[in-house]
Amino acid sequence: MKIPAAVRFRLLSILTVWAVFSSASHAQDGSWDGPDPYRSEFWSHVQVGSGLGLGFGSGYTDIAIAPSAIYNFNKYIAAGVGLNGNYVRYKDYSLTIDEYRSWIYGGSVIGLFMPIEQLQLSVELEQLRVNSRLETTEFGTVHDDFWNTGLFVGAGYRTQNVTVGLRYNLLYDPDKTVYADSWMPFVRIYF
């Protein structure tokens, strides 16, 4: 079974972020257990996180950044927002494709439910703008600009401030999407 490039990139991004932050995750407890005396009441409930992905190869560049923040209403329920930016470029992809470039940017709203400490359930609405350009020897330059909406439901195993899991895009359309599949693994880290 061949894993599509977009899925390989996401898995590599997840593993990179996990490796960078795994030592920090053991130093902090991500569960909410009351106000911090050094922060205001509101900010003592806020956690921030970010995803970073870098992929480079022969004629290939992929850079992604996805900062986010959540507000913990209590130890069971949290909600938040996120931003997403991604740049992809393939050069000399094939005999007929000279170059492919894509800018993807947008935002998301997420709701999290933790019925027990180790389980995190999620619902996320994501709206992305895709601006892509394909330069071919046969057809010249072709532009494909569209909006991509995703509605994800997911479940993950949670330990301290790190959650690893799987999510499913209920609105997945294989003809107009930025994702290679409707199922996607994820890693969430909030500090």
C-alpha cells in the first residue's frame, strides 16, 4: 500500500512536533485544576499550542504552521480557535508538469470533551482557502482556487498535555479537498 504524499507529510509533521515537545510534556501537567495565582482568572484557563511541519526534497518544499489556543471551561470541556498556513512547491514533478505551487490558509474552531482523563473527544470545523498554480508543458499555467470546508470528529488518547488520536472528515470530497483521505491521525499539544 502506497501512502499518499500529503499523509506522509502530516505523519512526519506530527512526529517532528512530538519529538520536539515530548520532553516538555513531562514537565507540565496539561489538565486544568484551578486558577493560577500569578495569572488572571481568564488566562488561567487558556492553553496555547502550535503545529509546525517542514518537508524538503529534490525539487520539493512543504512548510506548514498551525497555531491554536483553547479555553478550558472545566476539566471536562474546552473550546478554541486555530489558524493554518501551508506552502507547497513541486519543481520538475514529471515530464509534463514543470511546477506546482499551492498556498493554503484559513482557520478552525474546535470543541473538546474529556469524559475521563485519558480520553479526548473532539469536533472541529475548519475552513481553508486553497490557491494553487500548475505549470504544464501541454496546457500552460492552470490555476485552481477554492474553499475547502472540513468537519472533523475525533478521538484520542490523552496523557498530560499531549493527545494522540485519529479524526474523520464528515465533509470529505475526494474531488475538491486538500487532504488525501477522510481519516487523519493527529497530535495535539497544549501548554
